[in-house]
Amino acid sequence: MTTLTDLVSYEDALASYDPVMGLEVHVELGTKTKMFCGCSTALGAEPNSQTCPTCLGLPGSLPVVNATGVESAVRIGLALNCEIAEWCRFARKNYFYPDMPKNFQTSQYDEPIAFNGYLDVQLEDGETFRVEIERAHMEEDTGKSTHVGGATGRIHGASHSLLDYNRAGIPLIEIVTKPIVGAGERAPEVAKAYVRELRELIRALGVSEARMEMGQMRCDVNLSLMPKGAEKFGTRSETKNVNSLRSVERACRFEIQRHAAVLGGGGTVIQETRHFHEDTGSTTSGRVKEEAEDYRYFPEPDLVPVAPARAWVEELRGSLPELPLVRRNRLLEEWGISATDMQAILNAGALDLIVATIEEGADAASARKWWMGELARHANESGKALDELPINAQQVARVTRLVADGDLNDKLARQVIEGVLAGEGTPDEVVEKRGLKVVSDEGALTTAVDEAIAGNPAIADKIRGGKVAAAGALVGAVMKATRGQADAARVKELILEKLGVAEG
Amino acid sequence: MTDKNSIIRLTAAETAEKIASGELTAVEVTEAHLARIEAVDEKVHAFLHVDREGALAQSRAVDAKRERGEKLGPLAGVPLALKDIFTTEGVPTTVGSKILEGWIPPYDATLTKRLKAADIVILGKTNMDEFAMGSSTENSAYGPTGNPWDLTRIPGGSGGGSSAALASFQAPLAIGTDTGGSIRQPASVTGTVGVKPTYGAVSRFGMVAFSSSLDQGGPCARTVLDAALLHEAIAGHDPLDSTSVDAPVPPVVEAARNGSVQGMRIGVVKQFRGEGYQAGVVQRFDEAVALLKELGAEIVELDCPSFDLALAAYYLIAPSECSSNLARFDGLRYGLRVADDGSHSAEEVTSLTREAGFGPEVKRRIMLGTYALSSGYYDAYYGSAQKVRTLITRDFEKSFEQVDVIVSPTTPTTAFPIGERADDPMAMYLADLCTIPVNMAGNAAMSLPCGLAPEDNLPVGLQIIAPAMKDDRLYKVGAAVEAAFVEQWGHPLLEEAPSL
């Protein structure tokens, strides 16, 4: 059911109200096996081929906790500055849905494994905002329903539904923030920055690839408005499954405008779940929550409590990798770039690639230049993420090395990159196959320079007369004649030499 | 010895010995029991499914092993009746419910695997109250089972099929499960032996759940030693069951071979008598206590006030867990599905399937449990019940500081007539008055015959309770009591049962 919604302009909304947000992020862990059985978690398998009595919920089956899942949860908790429970239990969340084989989800309720933490996030201008973390808990994913025959893939109007339980039982960590207040007009930006920071953190920990487009990380956005200066939160809406960074920001923005319109018109916001639509950037009403749904939680009697030993927790704390924000600040300093530059690198998803390229021997400036320039453009054009391009850090580093050694100039280097992207092989192979070498044969160059001077007497005269800037045209002619394979700087030198002019 | 009638009257231990020595073949033994089933089970209705082919194949394999000179296990070739709550790959498993009619499990329960690994021959699956909810087997969707002592009476429940199979000599061994007394009460009213091991001693993997924190599979037999041999075969840690105890199985067989109560302190709980206890049951129980004293035990009176709350707490915890455990029966993946004619939504199909597939007692408990767990009531019901559970555990702990084992009547009355309590759930629930506290605390307990009640000539059971992981004490005491009674009676009690 889609209805057109009146909106208040963003500025007007923020002039009257303070937004309060709560973000719930689900992360699928990258464990080899499911949370409570030994089935594979690999993506892309035949439907229902990665199932067993336990994850199908067959009568008599029982769960066993995946120890790696618990370890990942503790590491995430530690990285989020949380306290780690000394003793906690799983709980059953009871509700009927066909994609949930047991008709209850094994989750955690009032005893999460990690609680009371925070995550510092950096906004576009480099300012830091602290997001308080309520809890991080372990649970299992559901199966996947595909509704067939309806217009939009939704259950409404579908003739039947297909169920794939390969995903059922894949470990999830749900990370819930405390209410985020005080972000004001920057609330949507904070939400986006938080989800991104969390994604970077999850990746740095190596517990998940956290690819939002593949559903490995999913965000629910709770939002409410309260009149400026008020302390009592308004009624919230919960926008489900907002699955890209941009959508997180847009969903917040839209809901702020929609809530403001409802409140401004004297109405009351309904507590409900809402769906976000990528195409329009709007949300529509889902299920109305007249009262909190009763999940009849109770401690999971089929599992024993989880009691992470303190020594083990400390060992995990000691082995945490450098966290993303710390690392970014360090790199920013080392590279001598601005917060905005760093933000652009992050936005492009280039940070790890640049670091890797530097580790492969490139200098920082060149590594940045290639990834943020030529390669970012390619990625944009092909609609791919940078790390999905068919070129790796080692290859980019090799190109920068060839440039540094004078074997390639920038123009040739771009051609080499194109060749690698086109699947023609390694940079050296492309150089070889395409014959892309800087012409360093002085004899050939001199001939080309002489020809250029002879063919452009008027320009030559200008240069002789002291207009050194005019040499560009002759350099261009030489480059054209050598099909770009000459070292432009050397060409210029030769021209000036021939015309008896010293470089200013 | 090839007389079929004498084969079926052998104990499991004797049968195994004769097979091992070559005096009998496993096939002969299985055929004798299949013939007995054929002859009497129409009247008794202990079995829901007889796996003739599977049983014969297993016994042939045992005979082949023996011919090859391989060493046979202590129960190799002995037939067993398996409660229809354990999954059996390729063999129907209904849990006594319409909702699983026709379901063929794709996997064996851990217990099933262990039975097979021990070369114990599975004759078939036995009748039970639907989802193990009941004390009479009348709640089976497939009709009641008769008590071999009097076919118009109940064989106990929920494992009435298993107890009746033993008492009617259709199998020398059986498996039961005990959530509130479902092994012990049927043993009591049929004059057989049943043991609820310590919680976690026998794997629950593949045992269809009723109340996960209370359910426990265990051995049923006609003698204490047979129960011990079966106990040893099925117990032990299972990595597939997180609640399984990771410790060695107590030396139950050794204890059963060395029965004695000499110098033991044995407790009698004040709360386990009074209103509702049949006079003949109390009389036989008192005689058993006197016998224990005679055999050298010291009797200690115990006060366990929390036991009075056990039944009420049980009827909050068990239904709560069952309301969640049984949610998976929705008609979408396996078992019964009704109204699947294309005109109903998935939600309606689930609802109609559950309406048609569950019996009244199961529905009653699902509703009770759903209510008890609902928000706003959780603390008052489920939460309070868990506190009572803690109190019960403490009462047991305090008691076991003073005594080695506790004894009581297993159930307040002898077998009641089929139909008598069918419409009175509260009266039915009282059958488990003495057995429920044990499940609440996770301790081990046994029921064994201690005579016939004078007023109705029906078996009375003596319950022995031991601390968790001290299951061997049950067998030590049980074997001593059994030997003394058999000497007193001149024969095992079951010989007094009518021939069918």
C-alpha cells in the first residue's frame, strides 16, 4: 500500500524538532559453518542443499553453539568498547513465520554477550561523534522466502512462495545503539557514518565481509522527533532493511521530513515498521505495531549458558587489530592529507587498496593518485566497487614503479592500466604486448624534435623570442609523432636546447 | 532350547548369553518375539509400528558376526521395543500424534544409533501419550494400550506401550522417556523396572522434545540387571546434545551385580504420603521400607516442603517449553498438512493443520504454556516456577547430605481403569506427584515392583531416587530389593500376571 506523503522541508523540520535515532545493525558472520550446526555457510549453493535436521528444525534435532561465532561476538563487543558478559544465555524468540523452521529464533534477550559500549564515528568534515552502544548479541538468521507470481516480489498477490533454508542458522550479530540524541541536522550523516564505521570495524576484525549489497550487513533505522528542547522522545517508526550507506542517510532524512509533516499538521506518528524504497528514497507503511509484539522470550533450554573466561576475553582484547579510526588518523598524518581527502578515500572504498599498494612498494601519493583517479573513474563507469575491478594492489604498485623508473609516463601508464583491466595480463605483459615504452632513444627523439621545429616555424620563432610557454605546442607535436611514447619533459628540454633557450 | 514361549520369558542378560554361546540364534529370538507380538498385540496394542524386516536384518547380522567369530556386545541380539519418540531413519516416527502421521525421519537419534551399534534388535516403535503428555497412554492419537495385568486398565504413560510390551513378554527390553514420570509410572503400574537417568546422561538428540529441560530417555526392563545393561549401552556424552553430561557413565552394571543396602542411609520424605495415596500402595511401600531396614539400611525421615509445589511448577515449566518446542509443527515442511487446496494462505494451512493434528491434551498444554510465557505474566508464572525448581533442587541437596538414596511410592495408586480420568486432567496429573520433583532437580530415579496391592492385586512400584550422576546407587539398592522380594515371593512378580 503506497500513499503519497506530504513532507516538510528538511530545514523547516530541523528548525522545530530534534531527531532521535536508534540503529539496529545485523551482521552475518563469516564463519565456515552455521551458528548451531555444521552446515556450510557458503553463498550461491543450490537452494536447501546446505541443510541438516538441526537447521531445518526437524523433530528431535538439537543445536550446538559454534565456538567461532562466540569468539567473533566477543571480539566485536571488545572493539565496540563493550563489557563482555561473564555469563549469558541464549533465548527463544517465538513467532510463526515459514522461513523460520522452528518457528522460534534462537537469539539472546536480556543477557546479551556484550553491552554498554560506544563507537566514535567521523563525519565528513572530520568531526568526531560518539555513538553509544546498548548491546551486541548473537542469533541465527532465517531462511529466505521468494514470493512468486506477485507484481513486486512481495507476498501480496503472490501465487506461491519458495523457501530456501540455506541461510537459516547462519550466525548473526545484532548491534543495537542507545538512542542517538544531539545530532540535530547532522542526524542522517551520523547514521551513515556510524554504519560505515561499523562496517569498517567488522572488516578490520575479519569476522565478516559485511557487504551490504549482499545482505551480509542490514540496518533497521528507528527514528522519532521531539520538539526542540524537549526531553521526552516522540513515537518512533522503524524502517526495516535499509541496505546501503546512502539509503541509511536518505531514509533518516525522509523520515525526519515525514514525521515533521505529521506532527506539524497536528497528527500523531504511528508506531509502525516501514519499508524503504531505493528508487524514490521514500518509505511506506509496513506493519502497524499497535502493541509491542509478544515474542514470549525464555531462556533456550537446549543450550547451556555461555561463560567467556576472563583470561580468554583479555587474550582476545590483546589481539584486536588496529581499529579503523585509529588507523585512518595515523595514515592521514603519515600521508599528510586532509580529513576531507581521507573522507573521499573512504567514500570510494579505496583505503585498504591504497595501503596494500603502498605495501607492494608504491609511494603513498602515487598509490592515492591511481586509485582515486583513473581507477575510481573506471569503477564508476562500470558500476563496480574498486575492489571488484580486475586489477590488484600489486599490479598498481608495479605501474607506479615503471613510472618512477621512467619506463612509462602517465599517459602510457594509463594505457597499461586499461590493458590490465581489459584482461590483457600483468602490467609488464601489457607493456610488452602493446609496445608501450617511453622512447628514450635520443636519436629518434632528436629527429622528431627537428621535424616538429621545421614543421612549425612560427612557433619556433616565438620560442626563440623568449616565449617558452609556446614550447607546449611543439612538445605536443613530438608526442603525437611518437604516439605518446616519449618522455614529455625530455622532449621539452631538447626543444629548448635546439632553439637555444634556457628554461626560465 | 527352542520353545518360543520360554525364549520370550528369558531376561535380556540370559538371552544375550545364549546367543553368545550359540544356544540360540538372534534370528530365533527375534522370530519368537515377532510371533508373540503377532499373537497378543492386537489385544495389548503396545506397538504403533513393527519393523519385522529391520529386526530380522539386524538379528541376521548378529548371527553372522558370531559365525565370523567376532566378539558380541553384552546385549547383542536382544530385542527391544523403542518408544515412538526417538527418530529412526527410514522407519515412521509419530510421537503418538496425528501431526506426524506418515513422517519418515531422514536420520537416527543418537540413542537409536547406540542401540544399533550395540546390536540390540529394534522390534518396532511403541505407543505413547501424544508428545509424551499424559500418564495413561490414552492421549495417543492411535488408541490406548491395555495393561497386561488387566487389559481394561491403563499401562501408565506416557510410555505405556513400552511398559506393556515388557509386561506382556513382547520384548525383554524397552526404551522410555521421562519428563515427569513417563518411564517410572508405567513401570510401576505394570510390575516392570524403569529408570530415569540423571538429566543429560542419555542424549536427547533425535528424541522429539516435549519439555527440553525435563526430558530424559532411559532404560525399561523386567529386571534391574537388564535395565543396567541397557543403561550402559545408551548413556554417555554426545557432542550433538549441548546438555549432555561430559563425564564417565556411573558403574551401573557393576552395581546391579552387587546389590546391597548394608550400611546405607535411606530417606523417606514426609511429603510423599497422605491424601490421595491408595491404602494398598502405602502398605506395600511401608513393607519395602521395613525390608530395607532388615537388609541393613538406616531409615531417615526427611522434610522437603518444596515438593508440595512441584506439580504446580511443573505444569508451568513443561507447558511453556512445549508451547515453543511444538511450534515447528506447522504443516509446511513435514508431517500432516490439511487445507492445502490452493484456497488457503500459509497461515491458514498452519492453523488448520495444528487444529486437526494435535489432540486436546496437547492443545491444552500449548495454550497453558503460551499464556505462561506471555509478557506481563512471565515473572508470575514461568519465573516463579523456576524459583520453585531451585527450591526443590535445594531440598534434594539438603536431603542428600543426610542420606544416600530416597525411597517413595512411584505413583499414588495402582493402574486405574481406561477412561476413568480421561476427562479430568487434574486427576491424571496427580499420577506424577512423586516422580515430578526428580525431573525438576535433574536427579536419577528408578521404579521397581514391590508387590501387588491387596485390594486389587495390581502391581505397586517402589521409587528409588539418587543424586545426579550417582545412578549406580539406584542399581545397587534396586538389585538388593529385587533379590529380597523375589526370594520372598518365590518368583518374579510378573509370573503372577495373567497369560494373555
